[in-house]
Amino acid sequence: MVNSLAHTELLRFTTAGSVDDGKSTLIGRLLYDSKSIFEDQYEAISQTSAKRGEEGVNLALLTDGLKAEREQGITIDVAYRYFATPKRKFIIADTPGHIQYTRNMVTGASTANVALILVDARKGVVEQTRRHAFIASLLQIPHLIVCINKMDLVDFNEEAYNRIKDDFSAFSHRLDVKDVDFIPMSALLGDNVVDRSTNMDWYGGSTLLYALENVHIGSDNNFIDCRLPVQTVIRPYSDEYHDYRGYAGRIAGGVFKKGDEVVVLPSGFSSRIAKIDSYDGELEEAFPPMSVTLLLEDDIDISRGDMIVRPNNQPDVTQDVEVMLCWFNERPLQPRGKYAIMHTTQEARCIIKDVRYRLDINTLHRDEENKEIKMNDICRVLLRTTAPLLTDPYRKNRITGSIILVDEQTNETVAAGMII
């Protein structure tokens, strides 16, 4: 079993919805029905449920990890859960529903392949639904699954499901996502989560687990533009590897093959790949998201923050960067403020030259008058960096297209951004 799991594909998904849409219950149901929790965990939440005088077992308690969350019955931090089925391994980022936690959602969703957007069947599409769908689209999450939950409270009515589906489709055509799927379910009772519902014969689609196991994520990585940001230079000081000099990092895009001609940026020197080493031994080719060490035929001065690319396909080398920022910090963004900027393995400093507009997430309106950027706001800014960055647009490559801003005084991460 362990060996077969080692080679199964990993899917990351995030959950988002309003406060009482049942996200935690849904994840608890997924873990419980797919046999991914231990007996003692189940025993513990049974006792807590009984103590709180609740009927049955409250599966939401499986995911609300902080004591404060359990007491308030809400999710306030991003909780990561791991589970596996014979087909795939999964990492769940359970993100909060409240407006003041937009930044937590951005954090949890930034690496996801799929976003689950929960809608309460009684309330339908609300402001938070649109907000979360928009953030998923902004973060270029390719696949959306709209989970129309609490169907048991509308008597499993097909019209309620169709109404929400039509409402959501009406605004989602403006979003930048590959595909949207709709699943009617009851997380509390387990309908259409792991097992097919017997209460909704009118629904012919798949269950949530089936959808997660079978959504095609192979093409979510960029296999065209070759990018290897160098994390570290490997020089073992031993007689056995006397002349070994390898450049290690995680491949951010493209396929590198032995013998390929490559260019090192920013210096612009070129060479060929002599050898590709990995944890499992030598490889003939490597692609995202593998971590490898490249050895080149020529001695070139390469250090952390440089990037190895192909000659005819290079990133933008620029000191002026246009970014969509999500502001994380209690202290508002300072126009002309100076921050440290992290991009792939490179670090530099930058100044905020101009705030183009603040985005109203609920209406998608661009506010060019009021440019005060407070916590959880999303805005478009122009940055000027002290050193050239090697960037791609975020929609082309989520790794080389993202940045983080850090306050140098406090060392806090103040914003995350997507390069336009």
C-alpha cells in the first residue's frame, strides 16, 4: 500500500464559503466516509458532541483544530488536512468564511488545483459566494466545484439546486476558470459526498470524492516555459565528489532534458545540461514540480536567485512590476513605502511607485478615487525593485508570477501579489 501511494498524484484543494455553510462538516464527512480518520479521533469527537448536548456526532469538530474555533463553532485560521484514497493523495486547505479573513483564503488557495465553493441551499448565492469565486479566479485556480450543501433542509428539491446553478453561472462566465462543476449534497447526512445520495434520483452527476479523484490536473502545471530558480549550489567537499558542482531547485515550469542547451539569467551565459540528479538518482528529464540538481558542461558563476531557462524562451527581466496585491497587514499600505520583496528564490527591496486602483471584490468595480489600502483589500500597484526580477505573468506561471512583500522593520509578511 505504502509503495503504491508513493506514486499517486497529489491534489491540493481549498474550501470556501460563508460562515455557516458547513465547510467543516463537509471536510469531516469526507474524512470519515473515506475511512481517513482513526477510531480514537472519532471517539473523541463523539464525546465532545455529547458533552455539548448535540444530537449525533458533530463531524465539524474534526477540522476545527484551535480551541477558540471549537468554542465559537467557526474556522478562523487556515487548517491543512491530509488524506489519501488508493487513487490520489489530498491536501485540504480549510479557509475561514468571514470577510475579515480574505487574506487567509488567499494564503490557503494560492497552491490549490481545485476550489470547493459551498453554497447553502436555503440562502443561495450570496455576496461571500461571489467574493470567494472571484478570489479563486484571481488566484488562477483552474477547477471550481460548487457544493450546494444542506439539500436536506430544502427537501432535496431539484428546483432549489437549479436556481442556485443558474444564479452562479450568470456571474461566473466573467471569471477566468477552466471548468465549473455543481454537486447537490448534504454534508451532515453524507448525501453525494463520498456515497451517492438515494434522496436525489434527479441528479445524474458524480459524488464529491469521485470528482476530486478524477478531475484532470496533469495540465495544470506549465510544461512549456522552462524555469529553474536556483535555490542553492551543491559543492560536496569530499574526495569522491571532488569536482561536483550542481545547481539545485524546484522546477517551476517546462521540461529539462539531458543535453539541452540552457541560459543562466541574469548573466546570460549559456551551456548544456550534463546531468540531472534527483533524490532517487540520475534522471533523463525533469519537469514541475520536481526538485532536482542540474550539472552543466561549463563553469559558470551561478548563485541563489539566478534562473536556468531555455535560450528561445525567457522570462521578463524587469525592475518595474505591475501586481495585483492582497494586503495582509493591520497597518495600511504606505504609498511610496519601501518593502522587501521575495520572488521565487530571489530577494530584493522595492518601493510602491503607484496604486492604480482598489478593487471592490463584491462588484468587481475599480475604485480609482479612494486608494487607501487596508487589511484584506485587493489592489493593483506598480512596484520598482532594486534588482531586476525574472518574472512571468501569473496566469502563465503561478510560481514565477507571484511575489511576497515583507516589512523590513517587523519582518511581517504584509502582502502577496500576482504579477500581471
